[in-house]
Amino acid sequence: MEGILHTPLNPLRVAVLSGGDSAERSISLKSGTAVSNALAARGHEVVTIDPSVTSLDTYDWSNVDVAFLALHGTFGEDGCVQQILETQGVVFTGSNSEASKLAFSKSAAKERFSLSGIKAPEYALIHKDDPPEQVVQKAKSIGFPLVVKPDSQGSSLGVQIVENETGLTAAVAQSFELDNFCLLEKAIFGSEWTLGVIDSDPLPLIRIGTDREFFDFEAKYNDDKTEYNFDESIPTELQNNLTEIGIQACRTLGTKGVARVDIMVDEVGMPWILEVNTIPGMTDHSLVPKAAEKVGLDMAQFCEVVLERALKTGDQKLRRAS
């Protein structure tokens, strides 16, 4: 892919942030370990920081050139850690606090997509204190089958497909265990795709194959039967269309650095944006590193590309080691 070039970096002092206390802590720790090992192998001085143990407000950042964010879920992807680092004047990978907050709320992102003419599945937003009859009414207005999901979570946590009213109450209750707000979203059936984006440069599209009902947490991280296909036989027009709307979705939300766009293509070939992830996984099951490998970037080289983009961004105060 043109635009994604790797130039070896001089050794940097890199703080890798992972862990935290979100529901995605275990995945974040795996991402952090993979990133730390890759960067150390390239000769960078790596320090690992777990925000659930170390206060980022009082940490001495003077010896850090750049922070690599591998924090998934709340506090990592919702703009909170980004806001702290912005205040501290720390250069960090990925999107700024405003874009992170916007992308993390699925309902807020959908509203922005709608304003930009980007197709996303119809939805209704509900709150945990909404009367049950109101929830049922909103579900019927969307129509079954529908997808129940927390408004602000990743890794498909709390996501269920509900075929009819019978399973609605239990699915909504499970979603509310993770978030006070929940989406009832029109289910789109067809093929599922993902697009990695670095700034505005696309990585190869991946078509996901799973025997499970959908690409859920188990399929993402634990099921070795999950297939990740670089389906180069698809029509060029569709491939270009998916890439274009994926980049457009990122631009609409204002993301920077690495992001991953999840897309469904329905049975008549219409693409629908599901969501944009501003800190995609970096584990051995993760999609974006697989796509980077497809264009010749191993894990260490890919991590250096991410660092390089962070160091070049104009949104953050640049403080390189002298």
C-alpha cells in the first residue's frame, strides 16, 4: 500500500500503557506485552505503565519521548487517558481526546455518520432506567432481529443478536452490566469486513469468517477456527467502495494514527459502518497487525510506523530526546 512506509527510528524512550481496570483489561495486557516486546527488539527503551497501578497525573514524563497506548475500553479509548496526556504535554499514539470520546460512544458516532451521509444500521438508544414497555416499543420500532450492545464498549463485550421479543429483556440486562446506555440496532446479515487505517492510509481489507453467530469475543480472541481472509477476488469496485467509506468514517470522527473500521456488507452488496475503534487490538489474534503484515510490515516495523506518525502529528506537543 502506498503511503505506509517504514523508516527505522533511532532508539526512543517509549512508555507502553496497558492494563487499566476496564472490562477489556486482559486483552489490553496482551496488546501491551506484544507492543513492548516488539519495540524492545528494535532497540527502544521501553517502560510499561498500568494506569490502574500508576497515577498518570503524577508520573514523571520527562524521560519519555512518546507514549504508546494499548489501553482498550473505558479510560483507554474514551478520551480520558488522552486528556491527561494532553495536559501533561506528552506525545502519544492514536487519536486525541475529542475524537476518542466521539468514537467510543456508538450512538454519538452514528449521529456524526448520519450527518456525513455514511450508512450505519438504524438504532434506538435506551437507558437503564427506561421503563420495560418503552424498551419493547423501541425494539419493535427497529424491528427484529436486532443487535443489543452497550453504547460504549469494545471487543464485542455484551453484544447479542435477539431474534424476537422473548430474548430482549435478558440481552438488555446483560448490556446494562457494562454501560448505563444500550443500543438496539437493526441486525445486518451478510459478510463482515474490517479495514485498518493509519491516518488516511488504508491497510488491506480483511474478510472475517466464523462459525459462531457473529464475530463475538470468543471468535476474536480465543477461537482458532476464525478465518481472516484477504479476499482479493472481490470486485475492484466493492473493494474501493469499502476502503473509501472506511477512510471517510475515520475522517468524519477525526481519528489520527491507527484505527480499525468494522463494516458489514449486506446480501445486496450494500456496506454499513458498524463502528470505528481508535485503539485496535495488538494481540496475536488482532486484525490490524495481520493487515500490516500483508503489506510487509512485521510487528516491530508496524509499531515503529505508529510511533513515527505520533511524533509527526501537529495535535500534540513534540518533545523528542536530544
